[in-house]
Amino acid sequence: MAHLLGHRGCMESLRADLRDLQAAIADVSSRAGAVRFPSWKFPDKVSCDLDMSGLLQHYRHSDSDPVFSHHAHVVLLELVIDRLLLLLQSFTGYAETLLSGRAVPPARGLGPCMSAGLTARTFWSTMLKLGAFCQQLRDEEKDCRQEIPTQQSTPLPAPQAGKPEKEHLKCCLPGVLESGTAPEAAQSTSVCPHPSTGSSGSSQARAGPSLALSTRSVPTQTSGSPLGSCDTCSSAQASLHEVGRAITSICQSQNIPSALSKFQEVLEDSPGRRNLSAADMSYWASEQSKDLSRISKHLQGLLQQVNPLKAELEEMGKQKEKLQKQVHDFSRKLQKQGEDFSRKLKAEKDTQAEQQRKAEQSLKAKDKEHSEAVARLEQDKDNLQRGTELLAHGLCVSPELSKATLLEEMRTTMVARSQVLELEEKVQELISQRDSLDRELSATSVQLEKEKVRVESMFRHEESLQAKQRSLLQQLDSLDQEREQLQASLGEAEEDKARLAEQLEQSREQSGKQLQAQQANTSRLEEQAQELRERERLLVFFPDLHSPTETQIESSGNLTEDMERQLQANNIRIEVLERENAQLEALLAKVKAAAQQGVLKRPPRDRPQVDHSVRVTPCKAGHGIANGQSSIQRCEHTCPGRRNTGAASCPVPTGSLPFPVHCSCFPWIGEVWLGTVRPCPPPGRMRERRKDRRTRFSSSTA
């Protein structure tokens, strides 16, 4: 079976079975009333209230979703079990109704939740009771068959003989007619008896539907009884059949159990019967009265159903949407047209008052119509009840006397019933209209109150906005005053700024001039300081060059002061010489390091060597010092300015020397830059060069 799960054919077969089971359940419920038990598939719902059409529409085969098809197949199997259990429960209720002997099934409450086994056992026990009851009826039927020949041979007086038999058959006939266990009961016939023998004939015809085919209702005729039925009786019975069919159709359309329909089926299945006996007429009237009472109860129940409420709910939804739209439009108009708000509000109030007045007037008119319709309905109902009572009384007293009245009452009943239905529909419409008008009126009043509250809030909001506007205007005035004050202060500040800028520019110019003067003064002072330092150095190294031949020693007359001044001058000379010695020591260390590396060479005499940027510091001994890229040659030139010093020769390097001294041949006292080394030029050229150097030195020092 697993490979058939979700199969389309199996599912369609289950759906067809479910539809057939639901039709059978509806048929049983129409005869015995609906049973109310919890559903086996859905325990939280009542089994008879399940929407099978919706379930069958939902749970069907799906080619695109095989998983859902499997699930739907399982659900359909469970629904088959649920419907079978409901059918067994309906059979049980129908059998219990037959056993209780009630023509109308009692109102049933919600039963307990029953399993499949318990439902089957309950049904079987009820069927056993029904079988025993049917067996008892068969025994009584046999007894009746044996008693009929005796009653025909020895007839009793009509009132005494018909009464006990009629009471006995009233107990037996309804169960047999409703159960349908005797198939031969549908084939009995009867004829229209004479009024003088109505008692015996009615009793035999009453028992006819419950007897076998061979048993017939044989009326006892006297000399005054007619041999056939008259035209009046036939037309009356035809009208009675039409009324019965109308009542049966109403019961079937409203799903009401009908006792008259069962009796009609029995009569239709009986061959050869055209007219009813007096007993059949009385039984017909009793069954018809039962159906009419059921119809009246059903109509009373329909007045309490939910269908009018649904219509009212839909109407309320429409009204709600309409009111919401109106509220939205009204609020939008309030936002856009705030200036003419009061005028529109007054117009809206007038309109709503007019609508309320019209609604009240229409409500009063509807109430008046409703009261009139209710009065007419009550009057028609009373007339119908009186007619039914008269009909039943006339049928019980004398069938022949009530033939004409029966036809008239039936026609009146049909007309009254149609009028009752129309009036009830009108009453329902009027009630729904009244309720809708009440709700509309209440909603309109509520909306009016809301609008009043909203208008009041808008007025308060407008007042608060006006107060805020006044405060903002005051703040704006104060801000304008502050702005004017700030503008005035801003003009003053701009004037101060311009004045300060002018002062700043003047101060900048003065500062620039002062700075230029200070820079010029500083440069002049620096030059003077440099000259003084050079002069101090020259004075320290060459005190004899600038001193006159006959030096006059100035004396203050105080030996101590003179000695202190001499000591101070000697200290200055010592400091200057120490600085020069430190520089010479550092340069000597560099030259020694270069000599150790072997970079110092002595060039040959016949080929002069060109060196550039050789920084040397000669000492007093006259030793030439250089690095490895240049060399110093001794020339045999004798400086004229140094002849008196006894220097036979001096190590003056040849070439142009940017040396700021008056003579180029003396022990060096500072740093010199050696140029190109050449042999010593002639003495005339040397004199010219010395003259040029003196001129350049004089101009530079100036």
C-alpha cells in the first residue's frame, strides 16, 4: 500500500466515497435530526459541523508537491473513518428515536468523545434492541391477522369496537412506518367508507399500512352507504396532497425531519390506491400538524441565527470604511483649510444634525412598520392556529362534514403560510434595517462627539499657537533691538579695527626701519668686533710691527695698577695663543694620520703640482704642513720685511695667497688656502703682487 500513497486514482476514489457518505449522513440527519459528537479527526470541533466541501477542496492531489499529496491522502483516509463513525452515531440516534416512540427527535446536546470501538458497540447494542422491538411487532402483527376475521364475523358497535383497536395501532404504526422494517406495509389499500361505518373502516385502514399484502381494509357497508367515492372527496384529497407536498418540500429545503413525507412515500408505493380513508385522513392531519409545528419551531430558531448578523457585519464594514474615508477627508480638509475651519465645522454640525433627525424619523417609521407587521403576523398566526384546531376538530368529529371546510382551510393555510413567510422576511429586513440605523446613528453620534472634542482641541491648540506667536513676536522685537545694538557695536569695532590696523602698519614700518637700523648697526658692530678681534690677534702676535721705534710706556704713576694692566694684557695674549694652539693640535693630528697612511708625497722640482683647497696652518718654525693631495715647497726667497729678523728663508708656498697681511713672508698666524704651487716668480713680479694684496686687504678692512 505504500506505493499507492498519494496516487491520484486512490485519492479521487476516497473523495467520491466521502461525498457519498456525507450525502447519506445528510439523509439520516433530515429524518432523525443531527447528532452532536466530537469529531474523530478534529476533536476540538463538532463532527456534524465540519465543512466537508472545503476540506475536499483543500486536500486533493497535487502534481507539483508530492509531499502534500501524501499528506492529503492520509487526511482523506482519516476523514473516511470520521464520516463512518458519524454515520454509525446517526444510525444509533435514529434507532433510539424509533425505540422511544417519539415523532419528533429530542434536542441533543454535545455528546462525549467516543472511540471507534465504543461507537460500534453502542450501535450494535441499539440494533439488538431494535431487532427485539421488530420481533415484538411481528408477533403483534400475527395476532392482528388472527383477530381480523373474528371482528368481521362478529362486528361490534362502531364506537366501542374502533376505540381499543385504534389505540393499539397508534402505538404500533408510527414505529413501523418510520423504521421501514415491513416492506409489505407500503402496499395496503383502502376505499372511501360511508360515514355510518367510519369507525370500523378507519380502524382497519389505520392498521392497513402495518399489515401484510394479503390483508386489506374491508369496510362494512350498510344499505345507506355509497359504493364509490364522490368528486368532492377526490378534489379535497388532491388539495390535501398538494398541501402535503408543499409542506414536505419546505421541510426538505430547511433540512427539517418530516413525518408526513414518510407517510406520503408509503401511500405512493401502495398500488391501486387513489383515495384515502377517514383514518388515513386523520393520520394525515396529525402528521401534517406535527410538520407544521416543526416548521414553526424552525422559523423561531432561524430568527436567532447568524445570517442577519453577517449581513449587518458586512454593512457595518462598509459603513466603517465610508466613515474612515470621511474622517480622512475631513482631517485633510482641516489641515489645508484652517482659516475657514469654523464655517465648515458649523456646516458639518448642521449636516450631521439633519442626518440624525432623518435617521430618527426613518427609525420611527421602521419601528411603526415593524410593529404593524408583527401585529399582522400574530393575527395570521392566531388565524392559522384556529384554522388548524378547527381542521383537527372537524376531522375528528365528522370527515364528511369537514370536507368543504378542509379545502377552504387548506387554501387559507397555504395563503397564510406564504404571507407568514413574506412577513417574516419583511420583519427580518426591518429588524436588520433598524439595527443598522441604530448602529449608524450611534456611530454618527460618536463621530460627532469625537469631532466636537477634536474641534475643542483644535481651538485650544490655536489659542496656544497664538500665545506662542505673541511670545515669538516679542522675542523677535527684542532680537531686532539686540541686532541694532550689535550692528552699532560692529561698526565701532570695525572702526577700531581699521584704526588698529593703521597703527599696526605704522608700528610694522617703524619696526622694519628699526630692524633695518639694528641689522645695519649689528652688522657694523660685528664688523667692528671682527676687526677688533683681528687687531687684537695681530697685536698679540706682532706687537713690534705696530709699535713705534721708540715706544713710550705710559705709566699711571702707580706701579701696582701698571703691573695689573700688564698682567691682564698678558692673560689676553695667553688665551688667544691657547686657542690657536688647540686648533693647530687638532690639524696636526689630522696631518699625522694622513702621513701614516702614506698619502703625503713630495713632488719633483721640474714638474709643478697643482693642488686645490688645501687647508694648512703653519707654525712659527716654518714647517710646511699639507694633506696627501698637495705639498708645500720651500723657496729660497728672502722676504725683505723679515731681513732684520735674521730669517734666511721662509717656507712660503708659491702661488696666490688670500692672506690678509702686509707681508707674505712671515710665520703664519692663521689659516690659509693654498692655490697652485709654482716656482718663485721674479722679484719685480713679487713686488707687484704684494702691492695688490696690500690694496685688497686695505679695502676689505675698510
